[in-house]
Amino acid sequence: MHLSMQDIAAACNGILHSGTTSPITSITTDTRKITPGALFVPLKGERVDGHDYIAQALAAGAVCALSEKQQIASLPIIRVASTRTALMDLAAYYRRLHNIKVVAVTGSAGKTTTKEMMAAILSQRFNTQKTMGNFNNDIGLPLSIFQLNPAHEVLVLEMGMNHANEITELSKVGAPDIAVITHIGDAHIENFANREGILHAKLEIVDGLHPGGVVILNGDDPLLTGEIARGKTRAFTVRYPSTAEIISTEPLGMTGTRCHFRLGEENNRQDIHLTVPLPGRHMVMNALLSAAVGIELGLTPQEIAAGFDALEVPGGRLTITEANGMTIINDAYNANPESMRQAINVMLLDKANQVRRVAILGDIYELGHVAEERHRELGEYAANAGIDLLVTIGAMSRWTYEGYLAVTDRVFSVLHFADMGTFLAQWRTILFPGDVVLVKASRGMKFEQIISALTEVEQA
């Protein structure tokens, strides 16, 4: 990055005060990540106002800062109406400086994993940059775009939302060439009347799509193949990868699935043989959508397969750990009703293995008016799936516990704890060597603490 303060001020409709000729070489919102030549963008949070740290950022090597407030002495400041809006404006400007292909992905489930799959595939041919971690909102997406340099050829962006109109803004900043939607479910439904409302919000990903762009939709999702989606995407080329393109699958237990896909135009269908290094049928669909992106950008079947061989599994997303004699399925990163069911299915992949299967499930957030119903349904699903022990933790998970008991008389195969601390004080009397243990809840439950406890090496 090498931008002038004048260019930045113009890009974000700001007024430069006391500027210098020093170039901007990076942009950050975190004073701990200041490097010489940085532009500091202070953001207002619930507890902290970044404006209070402008002087500290400049002392640490930043050469300029944005500010919604009056000029601070003679410090170099670009005055803006909103630093959040300015951050997005700057990202849109910086993205336009790069002649690259942009792939954007959203969905109620699977978007981070699919982003990682797509980036691994595209990296086999192109110099590829991707969203950092799950930086998929109006702060994280700009910061990911600022990582671009002139050598990059492809950018893969993840776009998340909690409310309507959020993805519209992200899409206009990212200006994708290809837009992918993985699934429409109940995630964040507390802010919508129904799944159709979520569908409309996810379809906003095409609002910034280039004319002539391509939309890739999960062809097995009835909402994504329905009238609402067809109307929204009519101006673009639309692909619907579905089970019709899955020629065969061979489950490999907890290590993944061997797949045979057939993708491409009718007169140029290509056979793709690959191994998805993540367990579960839902991962096969994520892989199919990712392979479809590869085909759109001209990759060979061999390059696509090599991408999956090089894929590094994101932490906390169905990652398998052996510790203290147990096999621990760490899916603690986040949760929604569909991903909860999928994780339970993963536990049952290797039914021939005679082990005790224990699911430790916590609250699912942001379900609003359907929270009780979805938690009870999850309990019923767990009971009918045939796991050996269900452990529920949290206030809403009480409904999961009750849903389990509503369809089975196996009262000794389910336990409920009001909070994580109570469970952690007793877990050694509940879990034993040989158990296969699933740990999953919404991010706010902080179930990574359970993972830490279960994997802690016992002192001799």
C-alpha cells in the first residue's frame, strides 16, 4: 500500500488538517497493530472510543488518523462525518485500485469453511488473498481488503450479516465477480420475521456484483432455487450445483469424504475426483460449491483436487483432537440449528466403532421468536439420532434437554447444567477414556473453555 493523505481524504469525503507528504502504507483500527506509515481509524464501541487513542497511535508511528472530532493541536488528521463509513469508503476505493477477480460468499451456515475451500483451490493457479479469519462485517471486510497488494490476482471475501441491508453495503465495497450462497437457515432469525427475510438479506450479495457476474447457489436449497432468488438474480448468470452433480461419495469416517463431481457446461462437463478433509455430508456440498467456483475461473480438475489436498482445516470447525483417551470433535466456534444437527450426524459416521458417543451442546443465540421451538427440536433430533449421552449447558439449552426427554424414556442418557462452570467442576465424572465427544454452541457460550479443559494434559 502506498497512498497519499490527499487521496485518502478524497476517497472518504474528508478534510485534511495538518497533513504531511508522508505516504500511507497501512490502515488499521487497532493501536496495537500500528506500524510506521499507518493510517489509524478510530472506531466508537460500546465501552471504548478509539478517538481517545489518536495521540497514542501517532506516537507509535502512525502518520495520520481519521477523526469525527475537532482537530487535535497540530496532529495530522482527516476529519470525517463517520469513521465507520469512511473505513468502508476507503476499502471500496482501495479495492478499485486492484485489477483482480473477487469471489464473495455468504450463507446461514458454512460460509467460513467454504471461503477457506475456495481460497485453497484458487491458490493452485492464482496469487490469492482471502478474508482474515471470519472478518466478515463492516470492519473486518475492509481490513481484509487492505491486505491486497499489486501481486494479488484473486480475493475471496466472506460476507456476514445480522440485519437487512448489511450485505448490500459489503457487496458494493467488495464489488465481486462471483457471488456464492451456501444455505438459508435460521441463523440471526431474531431480526427477521421468517426465513424468507433471511433469504432477501443473503441475496443482497448481488447488489454490488459486476454486470455479467456469476451467481452460484446451493441447488439443493428450495429457497435458493425459488421465485424470490430467481427474481433477484435474473440479470446474472446463475449456477445451481446440486446433488445431481455429485456422482459418488465415499465417507472416510472422521477424516472426511472422497468425492466424484461432474461440473461445467453441458458440452464441457468435467469429472473431478477429490477428498474433502472434513467429515459430514454438508461439507460435500460446500466442496461442490467451491469446485464450481474453480470451474468458473478456469481451473482444471487436477488443480481443484490439489486445492483440497492443501486445505488447512479452520480451527474449531469439526476439528478432531485425541486427548486423555477421548476423541474430541471441536465444533465450538459457533452454532445454528442446522449445523447442530450436522455435527450430531458427524458423530455417527463410524457406527461400526463401538464407542460411547457424547454430545455437549450449549445455547444457540439469535433465534428470537423461534428459540424455544428450535432448541426443543434439537433435543428431539439428538434423541432420535441415537447418541449415548446428551449434555446440555445453558438457560436455553434447558429446552433441548426437555425436547430430548419428550421423545424418549432414556432419562439416564441426558444431563443438564445451568452453566459451564458447573459442568467443568464435574466433567471427569461424566466423560471417560474411549468416549467420542462433540462440543458445540454459539460463540458467546465460549465453549472453547471446555475444549481446553478436556485437552489439558494431566500432570503425573
